[in-house]
Amino acid sequence: MQKFTAMNCVVTGGAAGIGLAIARALAAEGANVVVADLHSDAAEAVAAELRERGVRSVGVGVDVSKLEDMQRLAARARTEFGDIHVLVNNAGIDGYRGGAIWQADDADWAWSMGVNFNGVVNGLRAFVDDMIAHGQPGHIVNTGSESGISRATSMYMLTKHAVVALTEVLESQLSARGANIGVSVLCPGAVATEFFESKHRPATLESDASGGKADRERLQQHIDASGISPDAVAQTLLDGIRANRLYVLTSNVSTDDVRKRAEAIVGS
């Protein structure tokens, strides 16, 4: 996919951070954009901003961890714009920083896996069959992380490893079918967003074990000081889509960490 003009695009987690930057970047290229976010008011506010720029956009409130919400999103997107060409499964959270992985409880696992991994699965279940059926050029992006290609040391990192593996399976199976759909996993390094400050955890999934406030504050300070801009990530992604790259890494990803993990595996 070389051009985004008049392409119909869906971005989850699109009201803030990387998702917002991707939505804006697609709109700047002339795409129609469905902005999906847990917070419907925020999603519609972004859509209104994009409409002011002269592009078609709607905002939709959606909980990506719920398949029925993603199916509703897909139906709304098709109603508004028709066939969907670009799907960006971007929504993600840092769900557990309370201690050792074996101390995480059911709520920690449900929230972290529900958003970071099942959210991507639900996006694929809701959109891919229709994208195959209409046969037009398309592209699917799943947002992973530098954490998903280096050695995992936290629950967040293991969810991103799962997203990377899921994307590899998706690319392999779509290619085997001859589908006209490119696939990318976006793996940014530290990005200057409020990722660790925001905790929109559902009341039904509250947990006594999921604290880690000091850890989150430390990480937020790190990305505030050293993270690249979300706009830079979005432009890197659009370049990656144009080049049909499976792995899209930002300029601040430490390939040394990736190499060390690979060498540890092959040298074992």
C-alpha cells in the first residue's frame, strides 16, 4: 500500500498517545479514519479535530477486550465508510507492576491479557474476514513494543511477545491464502506519552496485587526524558506500511538487546 488517500482506516486506542498520532498521520494523508477508544467522548473529540482538517472521521467508544464491542466497531465502520482497508490494533495498557509474576492475581491477568493480547485477537476476528472478502489492498498493524522482541522481564513484556508472535502467524497465514493484505507489528522504543500515568482499570478488575506506583512513576520519568515523539512513531509506521515491512522498529530501539536474546537462544 503506497497511498492512503481515501483509504478507510480504523485505529484503536486512537484518542491519545501513539494511537492519536497514527490517526492524525493517516488523516494528513487523506485517509478516512475511525477513531476508537475506551472513552467515547475523547474518541469523538479527536474525530471532530480530524473533520476540521477536511477528512471524514467518526469517534467510537469501544472496549477492545470485548469481542462484541469490536464487532460493533466493525459494523459501525462499514456503515460509515464501507470496506475497511487499514486496521491498527493499537490499544494497550501497562496492567501489572505489583511484584513477582506468580503473585499476580486473576484480575491482573484478565486486564493485561484482555487489552494487550485479546484486544488484538478481537480486532482480527471482527475485521479480517471482510478485508479478505473485499479483495482490495489492505494492511493490518498490531502495536507491539521493543519489549516484545527483547528478553521479557514483566507481564507487559510477555503480552507484547504474544502480540509479536500473533502477528507473525497472521502474516504467514494471510500470505499462504494469497490475501491482498500486508501485515506489520509496530515495535517502538520509549515514546513520550502519558502511558504510565494513565490507569483506566475497570472497577470489576481491581486487584490488591497490582500496585507498583513507584515503579510506574520511575518509568514515566524515563520516557518523559528520553522517549521519542508519538508523531515520529506514526511516520515510521506509515513508511513501514508503504514498504510492507513485517517488523517496524523506531529509531530508538536497541537492536543490541534483540541480538543478545537471539544469541542466548541459538547458543543454548
